[in-house]
Amino acid sequence: MTDTDTEPDERTDATADPESTSDPDTRTDSSATTDVEADADALLVASLEESTGKTAVTLALARLARDREDADVGYMKPKGTRLESNVGKTLDEDPMLARDLLGLDAAMHDLEPIVYSPTFVEQAIRGRERPAELRGRVREAYETLAADRDRMFVEGGGRIDVGGIIELTDADVAELLEARVLLIAPYEVPGDVDDVLAAARKLGDRLDGVLFNDVADAVYDELETDVVPFLEDRGVPVRGVLPSERMLSGVTVADLADELGGQLLVEEGLDSYVERFSVGAMGADSALRHFRRTKNAAVITGGDRAEIQSAALEAPGVRCLILTGGHRPSSAIVGRAAKKGVPILSVRTDTLTTVDRAEDVVRSGRTQDERTVDLMESLLTDHSALEEIL
């Protein structure tokens, strides 16, 4: 993760009185919501849920446009939502990754004009943030970034509806910047189509198409055969169906260990991927049955629960053990784990806290880097209608 404490334009979110941050004679009137001066073609990549691959898709499309069309591309994320602090420092790593991968010479306050932190939201609810001024700030930053660019790739908030408090949902941003919208959607069951149709109604003519991402093998054929024609019959174009890819849907044990800290007791198998977590809080017999039904899982249990640890090591889908409470397992458990290539990580936090932190690591996509974007480029090339998207 990039440390933004060294950023030259480090800042806090806009929680101060607006009078101190903008000249009243130069503020943008709330009625001026469109008529953006930049000529760049703008594509806003939005998503129905958090952690659907939005950043990887946005940056992969930008690089594909740059490399295939020799286009001069720019990037922007109007609302920074992946923050680690509620005091306003810019810790959203998406714009920083974009700046590195696209070779952009742009200030963070333009790439991410609004830091959508809990503190910012509280101040907005109290009336200390004015939607018209924020829209003006976003538009001004966009025009700065889009100057002399052929294409602009704009990343939406965590979800399509984030920003309603300040009248800057992704639909509002698309209208403000006159951007087309590519909607990233997950798919597990047919009922998920309700959310796609609801989003399509919100976006209206701005919707350029839907891209389904991280689709499991079990529902891939159903989605292509039944759901895609259903949506297109209703005027919702589908631009692609991207299959689930392990590297994009999980984190390596090594990355997980780095984020959680603690002590690695067994280091074999650190390159294995973890996609889910299973809490060992049941009896040994029940645990074994449960663990055998899971795959690519990390078992989180007390360091003093030898029977649970032993059961986990019997299950082929368990990729690592995370032992809580600072307890060290027996040498027999350590030896078995090393022989099977199952890493053991010992942490001092309790089980509930450890589960919350581990799930945050997976949801936030901490492994996102150039390799992730490279893989997404390949998926888009093979499984999407790039000509229509670009």
C-alpha cells in the first residue's frame, strides 16, 4: 500500500467552513451542472456493489485505449471511498495506483476532489458541505484533468448510490461530466437482475452497457443463455461476462499475513489463495464436516483449540490456519501443517476482531497492483465487446 504521508498534496477532507476554501465570487452556481468544456470522451465505470473489480476494469480499459488506439488517456475518481481513516487524510489507493500505472502527472486533489470519509459525511448532513460547491469542485478538477486528453476514465464510488447525501451519486456525476456509464455487476442468482434493472432506470440514457464480472462457472452458462438476452430485450446492452479468476477474487496467504501481522509459525504454502473464511467454533466432528465442504478457505480459531486445528488440516480446501489469542499450537500441529504445506499464522487479537480484519482485507482487494490490471486486460480482451465499450 502506498503511504500517502509523503504525498506533496496531502490534505484533509472538506470539513472546514466552505467560506475558508473557496472564493465566494468564483463559486459555481448550482444551476450550472453540465456544459463541461473538455472535449475528451468520458466513460464512468460504476458498480452495483463494493469490491466488484471496478478499479481493475477502469485502469485496464484506460490502458487498452492508450495502447490500442494511441489515445491520450486520463483518470479521475471524484469520490474517494476506500479510506482507512475517518479524519480525512487521503488514503484511497485507487487514484495513486492509477497515477503510477498510467504515468499521470496530476495532483491528488484533482484525481480525487472529494474525500468521502465518515467525517465528511457527518459534516455534509449537518449542512457544512454545499452540493453546488462540491459539484463545481468536481467539474473544475475534471476539466483540469481532461484538458488535451482524448479519453477520460472516471471511477465511481464504492456503490452506484454512494454520494446521495451531497447530490453526487454516480448517476449525478455522469450527468455532470456528460459521461457514458459502464455498470459492473455481480451475478449469483436470477434475482440479481432486479438490481441491474433498477440501476438502468436510474442511469437512463447515460447507461452504455453492463459488464458482469467474477462470474462462477456454475452460473456462467445460465447468465449467457438466459439473463443476457432477457436484459438486451429490455434495452439494457450487456458488454461482457467475465469468468471468475482466482487471482482477482482472493488474496494470497502471504498478503493476508502481511495485513494481519502476527507470527508465521509455518511458512510453506504462502502463495496459496484465500477467498473466504471459516470460523472454528464448533465441536471437532462438526468442524471436520464443515471444513470439508469449503474451498480456498482460511480457518480462524483459537490457538488453544487443538481439535479444531487438527480437523482443519484434514480438509483439502483449507489453505491456512489463523490462530487467535496469541496461543502457540502444539509441535504436532505445526509439524503436520508444514508437511501438508498449510501455513499457520498466530495473532494476538481475539477471533471476532480477526475475522473482521481478515474479511476487510479480502473485500478491499489489497492485492490490487499491476498484475491485477494485466489480468483484467486479458479478461476484457477475451470476454467483452471492447469495440463497443471503447
